[in-house]
Amino acid sequence: MNRNLQNTLQELLEREVENKNVAGVNVLIRQSDADIAYAQAGHADVASAKPFDRDTIMRVYSMSKPITAAAVMILVQRGLIAMGEPVEKYLPGFKDQVIYDETGEKNVVRPAYVRDLMCMTSGLPYGNAEGTVTEKRVQKLFDEVDAALYTDHALPTVEIANRIGEAGVDFQPGSAWKYGTSADVLGAIVEIASGVSFGEFLREELFEPLGMNDTGFYVPEAKRDRIASVYERRNGELELFETNHLGIKYSLDSEPAFQSGGAGLTSTLDDYARFAQMLLNGGSFNGHTILNEATIRFMTHGALTTTQRDYLWATWDSLCGYDYGCLMRHAIKPEMAFHYTWPGEYGWDGWLGTFFANMPSNLSPGATGNVTVLIGMQISNPEGNFISEKVRNVTVGKL
């Protein structure tokens, strides 16, 4: 263990909890396939004083996206999916898509490709009741998804993906970049191309081979006492925040009809570390080869054109200096970033503050080994606490 790093992280986390920036938080740092620091502070549930432990199960939300990208790439390397295929080949809802913008309604020049989904250049947005015409239509769809979550007619993955396509796009596919529902559509494509449910595919092809025993779309009853509660900061205090966000059941008590490739998974730091290590190992872990080296090279490098990247940097300040591809950020200009990083760093984070980054040593001048940074917390809209930025600065500065 790196005691200096671990002690600094422990102090940092305790300070964030004391300042009520977060109810509970943990951090795992790995280097050269070994743990070098672990720290935790605060509570997974404040009312019961349950500590935020290493085995705490969290809703990782958008950290589901890199796992979805890996699932797609498994099928790509088997020849079952191609990046240049139109999405409408799998999902008829994407046929003859329409753009709704300030000039009115018009047809797309070309269909969205699978590659557009992997790069968020599809034109598909997330919902926003006050946003564009397409964002309003997507919001209406997810309101319907949320309303049916706990009923016998909950909307399933493929139906939702088709209806996302029918809602339209915000721009010509491939012409810009926008964060949205692309990963959810990819989950449906995996389901169609593989012939099994998306959740079953992930279990058989990723979670079981990697030993990710605490990762899935719901939490079995025997493990449910390990789930962290979600909190929101209000007037300087932390309050319980039970919400069904993006079609994800807060209760996590049963296999959902909608297996969201963009936001649906739960996991622990140790489980996600196994996935991260597989990527760093060139596609293998735990005696299993999940992806080949050519696939890993493709996955771990950015893929945007200069024009697409301009949209990324103009709309997401904290991604300045990064490229994007395979549902992950990729550091290309560390000097532009808001935090310390190395060239070639890649990963993603989640709506409730979970964070993942791999820093390959072969792309990082002066690095002595591959580094993984993992952060867990369950706080609504965590951007204001800057914990992930502070953890990265402390970690990179002490390696």
C-alpha cells in the first residue's frame, strides 16, 4: 500500500463527509494489478448509521456505459455487429428519422450508424421538458417508462429503443456530438444481435467470467442490505432522495423490463475494478479472454472528428482536453483538463458520483505501472462537491 496516498485520501474523504458534501464515499486506487490505496468515510445509510464499506452496492448509472460498449465489441469481434451498419437494421424505429430544429422538421441525410451510437454522434438526446422538440419527446417517453416501472406492463428494452428512434434527432447523424440515449439503444442492439436479453448477455459474457458477482440490473434479496441510499443536498443539509431516474427502479428489487445500457447497472468498487483490469490487461482477466487486443486498442482511443470534438468541448467544460469514443472519455490534451491526468487516460462516471478512470502506463510519461482510479458515492448531481477532481489530483500527484 502507498500509505502516504491512502492517508491523504482518508483525510480528504472525511473532510467531505464532515462538510456534508456527501453522506458516504469510498475510493480504490490500483497500480500494476494491485491495490495501493483504499479509503472510506461516512454512511451508506445515515438513518441506520450503516458505514459506506468496500462491499457497498451502488447505482453506477452512466458507468454502465463502458460495460455496454464492451458488450457491443464482443459481438463486433465475432462478426455479429459492424460499426458501419445502420441502426435501422436492428430497430425499425430508426428508419426515416426526422430532425426537429429551429428551421422545423426535415429528414436525415443519412441513417445513424452503430458507430454514431458508440460515439454519441447519433443526434439522440436525453429528455428535457424545457429543451428541444426531440428532448421534450424523449422526456415524455421516459415519463411513461417511469409511470409503468412497478406495474405488469413495464416497457421493455427493445420497445423503448424503437420509440427513442421514433422521437427524432437533434442534428444530422455524424455532424455533431451530444450526450444522450445512445447507450440504451446499443443495449437493445446487443439483445437483438445475440438472441438473449441484454442482462443475460452481460452475465454470461462479462460478469460471470470476470467474477463480478455483485453487478447487475437488480440486487437479490440476500444482498439488499448492502445497497447505499441516495441523498441530495438541500439548504446545506443531506436529505434522502428516492427517485426513479432515467427509467431505473430505485428499489432494485426485481429484474427490470428495461435493462438500460446507459444507466441501469449496480456494482461495487471491487467488481468494477475487475472490469477495469480486464481492459488494462488487453482484454483478459481471471483466466478468461473477453476481448482481443485489436478490440481493446479500438475501445481505448478517442474517435471524434475535429468538428465533433468542438461540440464536445463547447457543451461540457469538464471534458475539455478529452476525445470520446466507445462510450468513454479519452485524454488527448491533459494541459486543458480541469484536473491532473495523463495522456491516454480513459473511463467514465455516473450521475450519482461514481467514477472510473484507467491510466495506461505505456501512454503516460514517467508512470511506473497501469493505474485505475475508482470512486463510489450516491449523491444527486455531485458536480458541486468536486470530490472526483480532488481525488484525481491527489492520486496523480503522489504516484
